[in-house]
Amino acid sequence: MNWKRVCDTESILENDMQEFEVDGITVLIARNAEGFWAYPPNCPHMEAQLAFGTCDGKLITCLQHLWQWDMRTGAAVGLAEEPLKQYRTKIEDSGVFVNLQEELKYAIQDN
């Protein structure tokens, strides 16, 4: 596996999310009481930056069209029509590591 250290665990507050770049790949890291979750940085709908959205500890919300996803699974909730892809994560030596074996991208279609 291609595990890369993305940030320190203290870099992200609980119920918050932030973008990081590692090996030329931008990754969105979100944190809740259960742990850390990693996703591509953009909404699968129209590529809005998810970091400008909200994270309430259960759901990630894209502010552009209010699509939402379950933080733990990436499952679509409410208006969202597609799931949110996820990178595998692990915590080691106070660091958040993400498996970047494959860059996750969405096939965005012009509407």
C-alpha cells in the first residue's frame, strides 16, 4: 500500500475539515469524534471545493447545491445523487496517513 503522511492529528479540529496536498494530490481530511476521514477535495456534482462547505461530525455538506454525505461511509444523503469517494486512512505516531495508491477522481459532466 502507498501510505502517505498528510498531517498531524492536531492540525484539524473535531467537526472540521481541511485540504492538504501530498505527492501532487489534493486530499480533504475531515475529523469527527470517531476519527479521521479522507476524500477527493471537490464535490462530485460540479467540482465545488468541499473545504468551503460544512462538517457537523456526521455529515459533510457542499454549500454550492447542498449535497450531503455521511462522513463515515461517503454515502449520499438527501439531495446528493452520488456517493463521496473515500481514501483509506490510519493514525500512526500522531499523524494522519492516507492510502494514495490510486488518485480518486470524479467524472464531472457538464449540465
